[in-house]
Amino acid sequence: MAQRVPALDRVFTAEGEGPGDLETLRIAAAAWRSQVLAPATSKVPSRRAHFETWSGLDVPDVLTPADVPGDYLRDLGMPGQYPFTRGVQPTMYRGKLWTMRMFAGFGTPEQTNERFKYLLAQGQTGLSTAFDFPTLMGYDSDSPRSLGEVGMCGVAVDTLRDMEVLFADIPLEQVTTSMTINGPAIVLFAFYVALADARGVPRDRIGGTVQNDCLKEFIAQHAWLVPPRPAMRLVTDMIEFGAREVPRWNTVSISGYHIREAGATAAQELAFTLADGIAYAQSGVDRGLAIDDFAPRLSFFFDVHNDFFEEIAKLRAARRMWARIVKERFGAKKAESLKLRTHAQTAGVSLTAQQPQNNVVRVALQALAAVLGGTQSLHTNSLDETYALPTEDAVTIALRTQQILAEETGVASTIDPLAGSYFVEDLTRRIEEEATKTIRRIDEMGGMVAAIEKGYPQREIAASAYRFQRQLDAGERVMVGVNKYSTEASGPIPLLRVDEGVQERQVANLRRVKAERDPARVASALGTVREAADKKAGAPGSNLVPPIIDAAKAYCTQQEICDVLREVLGTYSDPAEF
């Protein structure tokens, strides 16, 4: 039986709206179930014997204030106030809409620059850069390892010259740019800062985010550069440099998205993401930084999956948990340090190749959940992304989905419209409880790096993915058009095809840069990077960002810099413990 909560009693009895005793509500609910619900169910049986969320949490038939334990002001508060359950800004979307940030990147920097300009002309409000697989792994376009992959799943960036072309005619001081890269994030970030320096844009005026979440790579995505502990050093170097030199830049975007895409439940995504955040915060503090000097620039990135209310509750729980973690565990004093600011993306794993037009509906509902959950930035997937990178028409529909939500539905007019929903508040509490249990277990293992080395999050995610696939195969879960309501294959849809000649052109451009640069300056710059990497992390002159910026300005290639880091800091192979 839920405990009596005086705060809720007072809310319930305000203006004489109903009985003030929560026990009366419990009795009334029990009577309703036996006298009203049971007879109705005997006539029209439930569609399922058991209702649960996509993550396996029980879904109750109906809830009342008696089922939502807690103190209103302590657990919810008001928008823009601790613990930020109701949103990190007092006005939310009444003051400023979320940033509409569509992922873009394919082929050469010239091609992606054209797509950037197209999206900005269509009303997009922030850039988001996808890099090709060689770039993600720290290899140049002329590497034998890059054969057949250059420009295929994102844009190829080998040197500062490519960055110059990629952002040609785009004012860096007026747009915010997100870069989705992790292992070599320090190099791409250095390229961007070097570009701003070359254009005369002050570093304190450029804004954006670099994903730079090495821990989720070891957990879920597997695009790493060096082993976990050296990787943490690179992330911490960027946090330290960003706090001092680039105050508007989020130097790490703590990402649950790929964890969820790998098969985690909502509660696991939340737990592992916040545990990663704890590890980065602790690393910064261990480096000697004050938590309030860098916590305001830690950002997050969550998946928004199919279960509408579960995803809303997850985002609400995330804000409350992070606020309490940063305040109670790290002693933060500034309100800005306690705010979990997040980008969200609709669930790529939920898209289907069968009946791809259905993906437009899925994405719209997931986007609505993200907005009702209070995201600060949103990417909506395109209907064709199970086949290829999106066409202009497909990405326009995805962008228009956000614009229709913002301009036509009215959901942006009310601050936190679902607060007070007994179901949403109860689900928020239960997701928080599940995630907290997992974080405690990670703490007992010695923190997230140690847990990764033991294979704990990897095993948990694999088990959840297997369980879900078994449910799908058995028909216990429905994917419309896949295992129910399927039809004969429809005709082909238009697809974006990347010209295979991209690699030849990109390699020719790279050769030109190498022929034109100063070899002595390149050798000197790489030597300075090696010296900094050799030093103990946190020692004077050990921060790797400044020497890598200098190497970028000397037109050292990404692989040349990454090869130095691999040589000094080591390489890593997945232990594959399942």
C-alpha cells in the first residue's frame, strides 16, 4: 500500500474538489475494479493477459493520486527549478523552440556543404555532421582500410582543408554545429577550432557539440581509437580545454542513443548513460577542475523509441536523477550545473524496410514524445534510412514533421503539459528506481570503466536485445508491416546513391594537400603531439588539444595524428564477453 503523502493530500483537497483522504481513494479504486471493471471485462475481455511497456514494466489499468508516492515540490517542483523534472527552462518552448538538427553527411565535403545549405534554407536551426566510417575510425581516405567506404555513410574529412570546404559560406558564429564522432573526436574538434581561428572567429563565439563519448563506444557502438582508460584521458583533455577556451561548446555528449539501439531497455539506457556521465564528471574533478566550471557544458543524447509514455517518463526521470547526482554526489552549487540538457533522436532501430512509408508515422509519434518529454534539440529520422542515407525529399518530410509539431499542434504552447498525469508520474518514478539500482551495481564494481572492462553493460544489453527479439519472433510484440498487417512488397522508393568515384576524388584532394604543405612543419607538429601524449595526464603541457590544433593548422591528416595517439596510448580489441 502506498504511503500517505501530505503534499498530495493538500493538492487533492484544494478548492473542495474531492475527498482529502488517500485511503478513501484506494477504497474507491478497489471498489471500481470489483464492481465496474470486472463485469465489463467479463463482457469484453482484455486484448492481452498482461500489459507492459516495451521495456517490460507493468502497465496498471488506472492510477489515482494514492498510487503516486512522493512530495510534489521535492520530486517535481516547477519548470526551470530543481530537480528540473518539469524541464530545464522556466518557459520551455513558449520562449524558444527546440533546435531542429537534422543529421547530414555523405560523399565529399562539397556535397555535404550543399546539403547543409539546403537544410538551413528549409528552416533547420542547427547543423549535425555525420562522418564516414574511415573518419570515425581515425583513418584517411587513402588508407587501404578505407577502400569502398569513403563517403558512404557520412562525409570524408581527412584534413583541415576538408573542414574549410565543409563549412564554406556558413557563419560559424551564427550556427551551432554538432559532430557525431567519438574515438578521433579530439582531432575533428581541433579541426573545427582551427577553422574558426583561421576565419578570425573568437573561440568564445563558436558553439556546438562533439559527441566524444568514448564509454558508449566500448559498450555499444565499437568505433574506438585507444583503450578505455587512455580514451578517458582524451575526453577529459577536451572537457578541460573547452571549459577554459571554448565556453559555448559541449565537449562531450553523453549518449544513450546507441546503447538503446543496441538493444537496451529504457531503464538500462538511462542507467548506463548517467553512469557514463558520472565517470566523466569524476574524471574532470580528479583532473582538478571544479564541477561548476565544466558541468554546465556536459550534454546528453537520448533515443526516443516506440513506447510513447515510457519515453516521456525516461526523459523526465533523466533530468531529476542527473540534478540530484550532480548536487549530492559532486557538490555542485550552480543551477546550470544541475540541468540535464539533451538532444534526442527518433529510434533508427524501429524503422522498417517493409512498408517504409509507415516510418513517417513512427517518427512523428516518437518526435511528439521527445517534445512532450522536454528535449532541447531533436533529429527526426527519414523514412528511407533502412535502405540508405536520406534523399532530399525524405529529409524534408522528416524536418517538416518537427515544424508541424512546433507550429500546428499546440504542444509547444504549454510548459510541461503532462505533469500531474498519474500514469506518467508513476512511470517516471519506476524507471528512476530501476535505473538507480543499476547505477548502484556499477558503483559497487568500481565505476563505469571497471564495469566495461568486466563486460557488465555489454552482457546486460545483449540479454535485453535477445529477449526482445524472442518476443518479436513469437508475436508477443508487434511491428506493423513486419510480423502483423504485412502485405506484398510495394514498389521501390527513391534512394540516395553515393557515387563510387567519391573515393578517387577525395584521395586526389588529399594528395594535393600533402604535396602543398610544409613537411618540416608537419613533422614538428606531430612530434609535439607525441610529446604531449607521452606525458602523464594532467601534467603541465599534457593537454592534447592545443598541439592537435597546431597540427591541424599544419595540415597534418587525421590519420597521422591518430596514428601517433595509437602508437603512444595503445590499441584495443573487444573482449566479446557474453
